[in-house]
Amino acid sequence: MKAVTKVGITLGDPAGIGPEIVAAALHAAPREWRDRIIVYGDRGPLERAAKAQGIALPDVELVGSPHGDGDAAVPGNPDLVSGAAQVAYLEAAVAAAAAKNLAAIVTAPISKTWARRAGFAFLGHTEMLAERLGARDVAMFFVGPKLKVALATVHRPLAEVVTDLSTERIRSVVELVATSMVRDLGVAAPRIGVVGLNPHAGEDGLLGDEDADIIAPALAEPFPPSTLLGPLVPDAAFRDAVHGRYDALVAMYHDQGLIPVKLVDFDESVNVTLGLPIVRTSPDHGTAYDIAGKGIARSLSMQRALSLAMEMVERRAS
């Protein structure tokens, strides 16, 4: 049976920069991709976004919201109508993926606040995709040209990170990263560094026991063909990764991993959800209401998200 290679793009909040970065990414995409792309979004905001940027909107398949809610969205002014539209786009794309009609979903940014007000019951894309697609273990993996960083814990207050960390969770994230590096990114024998939690990775217990008691046991068993290294001293690990010592890192909490990613690879980093039965990528930024509709949003991260999704789908199909 021929592998499914269709890629869905969700428009995100039509009152944000989603329409602009999607229109720009479609405009920049190779012509041969267009038959494989389905955009889940209304035509009105896409056409306005293309006009604001002075570009032509390519002819791709569109699946709009049930009542064309996105057409009424005003850039920079989110409301319940735009909130309902962004939820409808995502629901339609995920239903198509669950029916095995999509191999990948590329998601433009949503507003968690307005999505929730419109009835969205999840914290964000990742949680919704995991539940609807039956994924038990998922992880956020940020893929850039210089850094590739996965998170062991995600949106947790810093005071709760220690209680959330477990050897089993760290091992699970390491395995997801190792699998993706080989299967999706073509690294035959990746070197994966696992970053410590405490300063100096605990300094032999002087600065905390978590590195020795929780993190180190997750690395005790090898995971060929990957090499596992750690717990690494956090303030040196990211610099070493930039200089090529590690192919990917696993960070223990949100800001530990995301601050260096956004410092080094902000415009080009792509958020990949590991552990799903499909490929899911997204740009590493938000709705940016303050510049929505002005035609000045940088689309490079969205272009990278689409390109990486295509690359991953083709690798998995082969």
C-alpha cells in the first residue's frame, strides 16, 4: 500500500501572524509540494495576508472553518470568533490525521487563552494531539541548525520541576530523541547529552542529589546506536553542543532548554512533537498580535517547519 505523504497546515489564530507566515511559507515552497499540502484555514485571512506582503497565494487545497469564522478575524484583535476558528482548523486537521489521511501536521501559533475561551479543553497543541492520536509518551524537541534540544518537563512551575522529574521520564525522552535522530534526521549514531538539573550537575551531592539519584540512572543502560553522555554541567553543555560535541541535548526544564535555543536559533528553530504516530512540527514563536496584519512577520521558522515536516515524512515513507 502506498504511504500517505499529505501534509496539513493549520492556520492558527487568524487574528495573529499565522495567516502571514503560512502565506509566505506557501509562496516560498517548491511547486512540487503543492499537491501534497492541505491548508486548514479560511481563504479570507490568507488572501489578506498575501496582499499585505505583496506576494501571490499559491493554489493549494483549503479546508475552512464550518461557518467561515476566520474571514471575520481582525489582525491584532483576537476574540471568541477567531478563537473558535483556530480550534476548528486544528480539530479538522487532527481528525484527518486520525483517519490516516495526513502524514504530518504543521501548526501555526494558536492563542491558548482564546482557544480555551472557545471551548478548547487542552493546554496546547501537544496535549491535544497526544490524546486524540493515542500517544502515551510525547516530548517537545526543538530542532535548529546549531542546537537540537528536547525537554524532560515542559510547562511546569520551577518549584514543581524536581517533583515531576523521574528516571523513567528522562529515559523515555532520551529514547524518543534517539529514535528521531536516526529515523527522521538521518544521524546514524547520534551523541545525546543529558543536561544536569543543578549547578555543576550537583557537584557530587554538594549542590543537590537529583543529578546522581534521578538523572544518572536513566543513562545507565546504553541505547545503541546512540551514545548517551551525562549528567552534563548545564552552563557548559549548550556551548559544547553548538560547537559539535553533541548531536542533541535533553534539558530538564523549559527555560533551561529554551533560553539557549531562542538565543542561538530563534529564527530557524522548529518545534517537533516526538512520540506521535504522525509528524508534527511548528514554528518556535507565538501569535505576535502586536505586528499581525502589518506584513512584517518573519516567516523563516514556519518555512523551516514545513521543510522539516516534508523531510521527515519522506524519510519515514522510505
